[in-house]
Amino acid sequence: MKKKFLLLFLVLSTVIFGQNNLTETELEMIQLSLQKSYELKNANNDLMIDSIESKAIRQNFIPTLTMNGGYAYGSANLNVDIPTFDLPISGTEIFNGSSQFDADGHFFYTNLTAKMLLFSGLQVNYGSKASKEKIKAKNFMVESERAKIIKEVIDTFDKIELLEQSKSVITESEKRLVKERLKVNVAIENGLATPFEREKIAAAELNLASKKMELEGNLRLLRLKLSMLTGKELSQIEKYEFDLKPWLFTEQSQSYEDRPELNALRSSIQAYEYKLKMNKNNFLPKVQAFATLSYFNLFDTRIQTPYDTPISEQPINLDLNYFEGFPAYLVGVGFEWDIFTGLKNDNEIQKTSIEKNMAENKKSDAEEKLKLFEQKVKIEFDVKSEQVLLKEKEKDVASNSLKLAIASYREGLINITERLQAETEYQQAVLDYYKMIALQRQAALELLIASGSLQVNNLNN
């Protein structure tokens, strides 16, 4: 019953005061950190590369147009044996036995070819789907990285404010001890106190000064870290004030099943499924349409024969000024069919099946662990929320005890040691209170992470 009352009080305080978990300044700092993060920039660049590759897969169906050409000069010594031929009038035998010819000439050609893939054997279809699932998986992991950055920035806010509150408590104690020292000095002059009391107060002041110096150093380091995360100048960071108050939010509709890590694994499994289908359909033929427009020219060609004309006895040479062809075109459809690939495709199918099975095992393992983690952080958040209220009461009790100790010391009812002990107990109670708030806020962030809800638009809900 007591636990229910404490939790009810915490919920009612949300309704009454309408408290936001983060200020506008803090939300702005988170946005700056997300914009500056080099990890996120590289992750987004990686996604852009994958997107281009995914488009390239679909673009296999876009027709291509290529042009090629060349020029060549050729010379050859030909040794041929042609059936004997008798000239009709003179009866001279030509091509009697083996004959040798010397030939040379020039050749030029150019082709303009268009090709278009008509059927890829379902390789493009499944390859494109696998690529899209891969991109989805990476997008989910980017969400997870964004959540880590948000948590880191908020944790830095909380640590800064925790140290600020500690410094404030020390400053208040210093002021009270200064008043006590002045009163003790007067009392010593009047013989109503001893130097021992003054020395005890001085020792307490030195202890507070040492703690304050340590706090200042830690504060500077945290502000430097925040400056690095956000890109803001340190001088600007030092002007900001942050709130350290219990984290309040309404019941989240999401659960561990909505974690980006699980969604990424689901997309990876689907990508392996498409890749497996792609490999299994690799035996299908690929069909392509093509059209070629060509120009060729065989020119300045000479063939020298060992024969002479029968009457003039002039050498018989066969010269060709040119042999030209244009337009010469070829239009058709061709296919390529891998009938046997040496078991390479079977190996790819087995490999992909194993990879898919590994991803499924990872998903099952992650689901079990994340379910347990969600229950754990829910319990931790409830416990920390209750402890915040208890620590607040302890702080109030310590504050009242300090007031009584101050009054009792002035009336001589307690000694200086008891007075300083009450001061220390108050400092510790206040510090414990703010530490518990910081722990409760960490538990709240872990709960948001556990349900995949740690996003900027959920921080004040």
C-alpha cells in the first residue's frame, strides 16, 4: 500500500505541475549533439552509398548504348592450293599446284550497339529487395546510435547539475560556518568558548574549500565534454543552467519488441531470405535484347599473284579501292544460360542458409535477453522513483536537525563536534537526494532504451 501511495504521488505531481523532463535549452543541446556526431554522419553516408547501390541494381533494366571502332592495317603471305583452271582460248593452266600470294590492305570499322535486359532470372528482383532490407537494418542501427548519444548528453547534464547542487550546499555551509566562527571569536574574547572550537570550525572550512575546489575541476571537465559533444563554445556552456528533477513520463505503448536492434535483425533475416531466393533462381536464363548499327570499309587492298597475263605477260594483281558497308544493322534477342557452374551456386546457397540461421539465432537470443532487461529496468525505475521521495524526506529531516543543532549549540546544549556533525549529515542528505534523482533519471533513460522509445519527441512525454 505504501509503495502504491508513493507512486500515485509521483504521477499526480506530473498532472498538477505539468513538469517537462528537459528544458528547451537542453533539447537544443541534444539536437546540436545529434547534428555534430561524426558517427551519425558516417552512418548516414554509409546509408547513402547503400541507397546508390540499391538503385544501381534496379538500373540493370535501363537500356545501354555503347560505341566502339577501330582501324587496322594487315599484310599476309598466303600459300593456297586451288583446283587447276584452264583458260578457254589459250588453254593456259591457272592455279596449277600450290600458289603463293602477297596481300595487304587497310580496314576501318565502327559499331553503335544498344542493349536492354529483358529478364534477369529474378536476380535483379530479389537482389533489389535484399538491398532494401539491408538499408532498413542499417537505419534501425542508426536509431540505436542516436539513442546512445541522447543518453550520453542527458547524463552529462545531470552530472553537471549534480555537482552544481553539491557546490550550492557547500556554499551554504560555508556561510553558516563563517557566522559560527565570528560568534566563537567573540565568545573566546569573553571567555565563553575555547580556541579548540575555533580550530574545529577552521578545519571544517578548509575541508569544504577542498571539496569545492575538486567540484570546480570536475565541473570544468564535464562542461568541456558537453562543448565537444555539441560544438558550443565553453564560455556559452558555462552560462547554461540545467534542471535535475525526477523523470516523469506516461506509460509507453512500445516494448522490447520495438527495440531498433531487434528490428535490424528482422530486416537482416529478410535480406538473407531474398538473397537465398536469388541464389536458388540463379539457374534461370538471362534474356537480353540488342541492336547494332555498323559501318566498315576495306580499302587500298592489294593481292599480288605469281601469274601473268597470257599475251602481254603482265603480272596479275588484284587491287581493291574499297569495300564499304553502311548501314549494316543487326537486331535480335539473346540469352545466357548457366547450365552447370561447377557447384559454385550450391556453395553460395549453403553459405547464405547458414548466415540466415545465424541471424535467426542472434534474434532469438536478443529477444530473451532484451525481455529480461526490460523487466529489470522497469523494476529499477519504480524502486528509484520511490527512493527519491524517501531521500527527499531524509533531506527535510536533516535540514530540521541542522536547525536544531545550530540553536542547541548557541544555547550550549551540544558541543562543537556535534554541531559540525549535523552540518556534515545535512550536506550528505542533500547530496544523496540529488544523487538518487540522477539515478532515477538514468533508470528512466534505460527504460526508454529498453522499449526503443529514446527519441527526441518522447523526452517530455
